[in-house]
Amino acid sequence: MTTMLTIPASATPTEMPAETRRKVTDLFTRDEIKMLTARSDAMGFLAVGFAWGVIALSFAAMAWASTQPLVVALPVFLLGMVLLAGRQLALAILMHDASHGTLFKTKWLNDVFTDWVCARPIWNDLKKYRAHHFIHHTKTGQPEDTDLSLVAPFPTTRASLRRKLLRDVSGLTGIKFFVGRFLMDAGYIKWTVANDIVKLPQAGRTPLDVLRTLAGNVWPTALVNGLLFFVLWAAGHPWLYALWVLAYMTPFSLFVRIRSLAEHACTEKTTDMFRNTRTTRAGLLARATVAPINVNFHIEHHVMASVPWFRLPQMHRLLRERGALPPAPGYLEVLRLVSSAPRVN
């Protein structure tokens, strides 16, 4: 478990720091590493159950609010949408953890159960995500990083950031996502969760080929979402499914962007994960929205991706006690940083 940084001779001091070597065994004892990387099926079920429990309670609250006066219904609906989007992000983070094999101790639960219960409801694919995300970890901050396009334009101006956030909350980013995911599943562009668009060869493909590819990729998501719609319909409130989609298209996009910016935007250009990644301080509001499942402990995750979600706070405390981590900024501080570029007149 060694973090090694090799710097090309042509790199200038402003581009790269001096060569850095960090050994996890210099920070933790072998017993501590064994403790920190211990996984638990029970804790995995707890995380998944909590996410879906909040989703169920949000649906129930909005169903109740639909019978109330507007002055009561409106704040309940707004809060419900925020909570739905926050738990949709939680499902994405649970998928992320399962892609590392850390959500559950049992392999089938990581590979199959999580795919159906967490990835498919939000139009994702654990197997494809795992292949994509592995490159992000091995090439973090480098040109080959599969997530680089999410943070490459930063820092930007405050006006530019405002426009991006408005596109998120207005649903424009969500529409772009739906169109992009359709084209990916149809085999027109390469699968990604970032902003890169790589067209795939279409020579010799017939419309029937496209339909077969699309159907083969979409049916699990359609099945799971159809089941969710059926459950809501059976409960007497099929219209709630529209709010599930609306939450996914609006606040979910906003939360995903802020989470991505906090993790890697405006960090150093280096292969040292202590410096190309950021841990962010998260209070109750952040944990309900942009930082579910301890995803804010991101340096810790990159240092040792084998540590499950419920042990990351303990790992953080140990690193802080040993002087390996600086104090973590809050999310508002990160947003000020990524929007600190001067305006060009």
C-alpha cells in the first residue's frame, strides 16, 4: 500500500510538486489497516435500508401533503424533493462503494444486489461504472482521468458557476443527462458519468441493431422503475413517480455537481492522492444532500479505497491526529474557491 509520485524531468515547480512517497504502513499499523478495511453485510444493509426508508417516508409525506392547504403542502413538497434527490445521490454512492467491493462483505451483494437495488433505479450500471471508475482512481488528476472533465473548467467566475447551478435546478442538466444516457445505451456514444462525448463507430449498424442494443441496456432500469411505479400505484399515488423523475432531473443534478467539485476541483496537479483530492466538512444539511454515506471523506477514500463507508470517519480522525491531513473546508468554502476566477471584461 504505497502512494508513489513520479514526476517527469520537464515538469516545472508550478505544474507539479517535488516527488512524494507515502506509505500507508507509515501512517497505520497493520492491525489498524486490518480493522479499517473490515467489511460488514449488516452495515451494507443498514445503508441501503436507510436510503430507501427515507425515500419511502418522503413519498408518504408528499402523499399526505397533497390533501393539505397550499401553505402546508408547498414546504413539504419542496423538502420531499430535496430528500428524494439526496437519497438518489445516496444510491449512487452506494453503487460507488459496491464497485470497490466495500459496501458488503459478500461479493454477490456487492455485484448483483446493489446493481438492482441502487444502480438501476437511477439509470446506472454497476459493471460499467466500475470499469469507468477504476481508471479515475489509477489516473486521478491526470489526462487519462475519466472524471477530469467534471472539474477541468474550474476555477471559473461566480457568474459562470451561477449559470451552471441554474441549469441544474431548472432541469436543463437533467434533460442533457437523459439524452446522453439514451445515446449511450443505444450504442452511439461511449458510456461515461463525466462530460466527455466519444462517438462510437456506426458502420454496418442497422436500426434493428440499435433497437437491440438499446433494449439490452435499458430493460433492467425500465423493470426496476416500473416496479417502483407499480408500488406507488398500488398505494394509491401513482403520480408520485413523476416527482421521483423530477427530483432526479433537478436537485439531484445540483447535488452531483457540488459533490464532484468538492472532491477534486481546484486541487493540485499531482498523482499524490493527499493533494489531488479533497475531504470536505459536512454537517447535517450536507449529509442529507451533497455528502451522503460519508462520501465527503474523499482523501481517505483515495488513500485506501478498501475502507468501507462506516469506517471513513475513524480513518479521518487517525490521519488528523497524526498530522497527515489539514483541516477540511466546508462546502460553501469550496464553492467560493471554484468560483474565484476573475471576471474577464
